[in-house]
Amino acid sequence: MKRSAQKATSKQTKAYNTRLVLRTIYDHDRISRADIARATG
């Protein structure tokens, strides 16, 4: 039987995006906002 994926809530999406941006900043010593946007899509 095929399982359907659950949709993320806006709270989950916000938390994921926050972690993604913070991880990108952590991984790069100096990074501009524009570069963060490019790196995180």
C-alpha cells in the first residue's frame, strides 16, 4: 500500500528554514544576505 506524505505546517516550515539559514551562516565564516539566499534557494 502506498503511503501519502504528510504536509508540513507553517510552524514546521519556519523552523526548518530557520535551521537551514543558521546552518548556512555557521558553515561560512562571512556570508552576505544575497549569498545566503542563493545558497538556500
